[in-house]
Amino acid sequence: MISYVCKYTPLELFAGFGESVSPLNQLPKTIGKADKIAPSNLCGFSRSLIELVEEQGVRNLILTNCCDSMRRVYDILKAKGNLDFLYLLDLPRTDEECQVDRFADRLLALKKAYEEHTKKTFDRAAFLASFTRNQLPQEPYVGILGVRAFPELEEEIRRSTGKKTVNLTCLGSRDLSSDLAGMAAAPDEKTLFRLYAQALLSQLPCYRMNNHTRREKIFLDDNLVGIVYHTIQFCDYYGFEYAQIKNRVQVPLLKIETDYTGQSLGQLRTRIEAFAETIGVMEKKGAALTGEQRHMAEREGYFGAGIDSGSTSTDVVILDKDRQIVASRIVPTGGGANVSAEKCLQMALDDAGIPREKVLQIVTTGYGRAYLGEGDGSVTEITCHAHGAHFLHPIVRTIIDIGGQDSKAIRVDENGNVTNFLMNDKCAAGTGRFLEMMAGALGLSIEEMAKNGLSWNEEITISSMCTVFAESEVVSLVAQNRAVPDIIHGLNRSIAQRVGALANRLGPEDGNRSTGSTRDDATLMMTGGVARNEGIVRALEENLHRPIYISEKAQLCGALGAALFAVERIEKDLKESK
Amino acid sequence: MDVRQSFAAFLQKTLEKNPAAARQILAAGYRAFLAYGKVHPDKRLSPAKRYASDEVMKCIIRALTKPEECCMASLFVPGELLAAAGVNPYSVEALSCYLAGTSLEKVFLDVTSREGFPDTMCSFHRVFLGASDSELVRMPPFMVYTNLACDGNMMTFPYLKEKREIPAFYIEVPWEKNEDAVQYVRGQLVELKAFLCDLTKKTIEDEALADLVAGSNRASFDYMRALSLQKTHTLPSMMTAEMYGIFMSRIFSGTKTAETYAKMYLQDMEQAPASDAIRINWVHMFPFMQPSLRQWLNFSPDICLAANDLSADGFRIVDENDPFRGMAQRMVYSIFNGSATDRADYNVALAKKTGADGVVIFSHWGCRVTIGAAGIIRDALEDAKIPAIILDGDGCNPGNTPDGQILTRTQAFVEMLQQKREHQ
């Protein structure tokens, strides 16, 4: 068995030796061995690869020098691995004539090395018989682009979108357009391997190649209905490509970054599901009403509720059939998402003085939505925030939400439908958690911090974006006797910069419409609890050079959106049942 | 706020409204610094380092004010061909160093963050991309780049080539180190000559080129002799000044400037006093803007930065009879090409050459070439009984490194070396 990690690996060559081949892109169970021998800021895939070699007892591995990390993985495995056959294939970066010639020589050198290692004989017929095509489907599909994706991620995308997916990453999309007749008739190995080199290099290039304009073909395919773009922390190539294509592609695009561990999969699910909602391939199903409920609804009216189960707070909104808020509640999330949700819902019901059974639909949202027993269906917080924001302020086009453990920038159309969104959930910088930690470092409550930050005098720049470094920077500023309001202002600017960058990456809003000159007519809105922090709102306005609309119900926006979905589902059910 | 930070704040405000004005102000600032140095030279630096400082500064001023006379090049492109074509090359990394030295790095890093470029990418490249995207840096008429030594080049150059539609020449250096590989690169350098002649409308005579490569060899010879003297003699060290050798041995190679620098460096070493300062060899870039380290390390009488592998590797004696082959040899046999064990072995030999008490391996954030090699280099040094430490940090973004930690770790390492020497 030959393991490989790059689509340029000459798999057919090994078929000629009667060997089977297998991609090595699975998730390792742990990163124990890699932690000992590989640095932490080598890319996540490299570390996983080192671990997998040990975990799966890989004996034969072919690498290409596709990037700096892979070159160093080769060095590390060569020095500390325990493989029988480890080979680094020198891969050119273009498919010009002299590069093809050289690559053909490299392939022949690999063939010779394998012959010497195994004493096996190369069978040309078996080699030629192994060529297969792998062309793009003639039906709508979601493309997975960027860097290698682990099978579980691919499966999650397939499940969430309910669509056919095509792996177009640097390990997928292996389609060789080969001159098989020419190869069969090749008078010698040199001619044969030159044709083979040409076929390998003429594949749709990965971004590491020096001719990536040919990658445009991917984005222009008529059957491509959406793109999930995967990047890995410390893999710069694909982060770089994403930055260039994000405003150009014509189909919905979702960027996800992982560290190539299973830990991130749960968080990614939210985004993939929200993405599925934007491309309209996932129906927002709710439980159907019973006959008795329909009868009651028509006789006495009805209520719909939304529960937003966040990492910091759980929010509930109850709407009547006219979409009027009859009750709302915010409680800290503690003792489990389920307990908080039940408690919060009951408090809201008590406030409104209505029995539980009159609430015909409950829609849940937020990180805890998957764990809630309550609820007749769930919608991601991205779609709910958009729906709630549009309800509160119909001219809104861009929404910024700073949550407890993530921050989001959401772009909506004139109907409040999500057209694009970006999230930062891999690091605490620019999130509510960052604020909490900094408040802790300053010995203040969040409320005190919000208030004190408004009376600043001197601009201080907090240069560290990392929460841990920023905390030590704050401690040293306190030690230097810098005024606390000035430090808070510096922190507010730091958050504004991080979150502002997220909003900027969405690109300009559609059309030539004004983005507003006052807060009341602003098309940018901030939702979530942090919207009440005037210092951060001002810093964001300064960073983005535009006013931000703040609603009194900003913190309830997610729950409000969920409650609106609940009411709409009841309406739809009643209409369809007639 | 000190003068540099005030200047940076003023420049940032100007840049938002008028990039051309910001460029002129920055160049004026650099010229003023140059003029000040003529009247009040920093006598703590040796004459060679002062000379190099002025020459690199002139190169940067030219890149800012007269881009039409320049060529943007990656650090490892052989300078002789560019010099023969009368072109003034500047490296992306050098320009970023100067922008960071003017406390402007954050401005441009923020630009790239807004664009969505990965924060994990090399900050030297990100600063340059930010400066280019914000129009502080204007593009030259063409660029020359190579896959040696890092992926940063393979993002920055193709991106700007396509975005700005600039003619570009790419040199591919194979992984293997043998004569085949040398000939393969040689062929490309012959094509580069045609590319340069075509764009500059100048003729490059092979004889003139051979003279330039011979000049590089003379510089290499002097530089290596100077390094041998580090065992017994030392010069005051400054992290910024140690970086000049990197540019002299690479994109300045073949120029009179590089030859003069190496000659002066040898003279400085010959005249340097005998010293028992702790000698440190440094692997990769220096975190030259890290406040605590600057304060502690620069001009310390007790610690000397004896050699740097990024500089020393470029000073190689190569075939001067066939200048194209010679330049190709320097690229193919570079320790930054091929396996990390080559770089590890080279650093062991370099430490023995300079009598280094220890080696600091600076694992620059964003440089996977060095990050991945660091453990291998450290192991090889320790096997040779040479103490080594891996220091994580960011060479061009001091905000990305906990300042106190980097100082503590370096100081502890030096204390360890001092104790070791006392017990010998």
C-alpha cells in the first residue's frame, strides 16, 4: 500500500508495480507523537500527517515538495519516522516544456528507486490500464475548494447541504487528460514518461502552481451552486487565494478554517448549515400543527417563541400572531443549555401570562440549539440574526454581531435573506470573551468597563491581537500607570479593528444607495449584547467610517428572528391546511 | 510617543488621504536620516556596518522614489545579472524591514488583514503587500522571483504580477543538489539575461558578467576570512546591522558595494580587539524591532553576534569561468534549498568556524522553512556539543511576540552559556 497526500502523485506508476494507493487525509485520534517531534506552528495537516503515519503504521509514503510544510514533514519523518519507503517527489510549478522534461526525469528516478527498493518489475500494461477520468458532474453540486479536507468534513458538507459535493481541493479533482494511445505506442520509457509527466502537470492546477489563472475554470462551471472553501491554520496558500476570489465568485461562498482536528467539527456545523440555508438547499422544517392546535389558533389566536441559546446568555422572545413582542427574557447560560432554555422560556411565559400550550411553535437558535429539548425546529443564529435585524430595521444590509465566543458579519438583501456572512470563531480576539478577559485583567465588570472607556484622553494602541498577549500588554500598561479609560479605549479600537476587518471583507453593499449619514438611517446594524457598549460602537464607527444603527432590542435579535420563523411556520401551516 | 512613533502616526494619517505625499515624506525622512548619519555617524558601529547601512538605505529610497529604475526581486535572485543590466534591485524583505524600522508595520499588516490575507503568512511579505495595496510603494517595470527559499515569494510575486500586470521572470530551483539541477537553473539564468536585455534595451556581455561573479567570489573570500576571525576578535553587535550582510550576499552580489562591504568587514575584524565576549551565531532573521531585546543585546560588551546563516550562506565561492553556472551553483547549493539537514550541518560548521558558544535558532512566525527545520538544526548542534535554543518570535511584527518572554529566554540562554564557560 502506497500512501499519498497530493493529487500530482503518480498513482498510475504504482499501479504498474501492482501496488494499491490510498490518500492519507484522515483525522488522527490524537496529536501525541506529532507534539513531540513537530513544531506547533507547522500547519495542522502536517502535524496530523506525522501522527497518522505512526497511528496507521504507514510503511510507504510519497510526498511532493508542494509547500514549505511538506518539505519539512519529509525532513522530520526521515529523521524520526519509521517508514520503509519515504520519497519526496520534486514537483515543478509550471507545465512548460522544460519543466515537463524535468518532471519526466523525476518520475523515472522515482520508478528506479521503487524498483530497487522492492525488486519488483514495472508492468506497462497494468500502468496503462489504471488511468481513469474524473470529470465534473453534469448536475448541480457544491464544490469543496482550498486545502485538503478530512472525510468527516466532506461528509458533513454533503449531509448539511443535501447536495452532491465535489472535492476540488489540492488532494481532490485528480483528473488526468492523458494521451493513452501515445503512451501505448511509446517506443521507450523516456517517451512514455514524458507523456505521463505532461498528463500529471496538465491537471487543473492547485494554487501552489505558478499558473493559477487556469483555476478560474473551477469558479465558472455552470453546475457549481456553492463553494465551501477550506483553509487550515498556517497554510497560507489557500488563505491567500480565498482573499483574492472572495469578492469575485458568483455563487455563495463559505470559508471554513480548521486545525485539522475533529474538535472544530461541531462549531463548523453551524456555519455549514447556515451556508446551506443561503443556497436554499436546506428546508427549515418544523413540526406540523395538530388539528386541535389549528382549531385553537383560529379561534383564540396563537403565539410563536424563539430561543437563542448562546454561550453567555439565553434569550427568549414570544410573539403574538401580529408579530408583536408579548414577552422577552435574557438569563445567563449556566447549568447547561437545556436548563437555561427551559427556565428562560418559563419566565417569559409567566411575564406574558400565557400557558405553554398556546405557543404553537418554538424555534431554537444559537450554539446550544442542538442540545435543547424544547423547540419544534432550529435555524442557525446567522439566519435568525438577519431575520430579526431586518424586522427591526428593514433598510439594514450589513449586520455585525459580537457574541460570547464568536463575532459575525452578515450581509442581507432587501428581504432580509442572507447573501453572505463571515465568522471569527477560532480565536477569542474580537469576541465577548476577549472583553471579559480584559475586564478581568483590569479588575472591572463588563458594565464598568463599557462606562469607563468613554472618558479617555490619550490614544493607546494595543498591538497584540492574541488574547493572551493582549492581556499581558494590558497588565504592563496598568503597571506603567496608564489611565484605565485610555487602556479600555485602546482595547475597544483593537476589537473594532478585528471585527471591522470582518465587515470589510464582505465587500461593498449593493448599488449606489447611501449607507446612511446618521445612526437612524444607517444600513449597518449591530446586534448582540456588545451593541450596548457605546465605546465599542463608536470605535467601530470610526474604523468603518460609517454610522451604526443600534436597536433597543439589539441583544434579543437572534431570539426575535427565531420567533419570527416560528410565527411564519404557524401561518404557513394554517394556510396550507385550508 | 517617541519621534519615530510620531512620524509613523503622521505618515499613517497622510497615507489615508494622499499616498504619494506619504511616500515623499517617508523618503524625505530616510534622506534626513542618511544626512544625519554623515554628520553624526554612529561610532558604535564598525565602518563596514555604517557603509552597508547607508547603501541599503539608498536602495530603499530609490525603490520608493524612482521605481522605474528598479526591479523588485526576491532575496535569493542572483544580483550579478541585475547589476550587469544596470538595474537596481530591491528585495521585498528589505523594504519591509525599513517600514517596520519606521514603526509602520502595523499600518500595512492591518491593510492585509482587511483584504483577508492570512495572519499566519510571513509578516515581511504581508507588510510589503500592504504597502503596495495602499499605494505607498509603486510597482517597478518588472520583477524577478524564485521558489528559493520560501512560499512567501510564491504568493507575493504572482499576486502582484497578475494584479498589476507586470512582466515577471520566475526561476525554479529544483530540490536536488547535483550538476543536473545546476544546469537546469543555468538554462533559466541564460533566459533571464534575454528577458533583462529585452526589457532594459541593454546588452549584457558575458565577460562583464564573469567579472561581476569574480567580484562576488572576492567578497565571499573576504567575508569568510572575517568570520574566521570571530573566534578571537569581536565587533560591537547590533541586530539591524547584522541584517545588512543578508542583502550584501544576495541581491547586491556582484556589485562594487558588496565587494567594498566585505573588504571593509574584513579590515574591521582584523583591527577588532581580542575579546572574550559570549559569541552567538544566529539562525535566520533577527527580531530587530523587539524593544527589550534591542535594549539588552545591541552593543552589549558581553555578547557578540558572530555569524548569521542567512548572510553567510550567500557568500559562496562559485564557478566564475562560467558565470551562469556559478550563479546557478549559489542557488542550488544554498542551505535554504533541499533538506533541512543541509542547513543543520552548515550551522554546525559555521559555529565551529566562529567559535560560537551557542546558537539561537530564530523561528520566525510565518516561515515554515525555518519553523520545520528548527528541531533538526537544534538536534544537530547539540549532537556536536554546541548549545542551541529555539526562539519563537516574529521578525517584522514585534506586536506578535510577547516581549518579556523573548528577553527572558534569550537572557537565560546566555546565562547558561556563561556558566558553561566558567566551568570549562
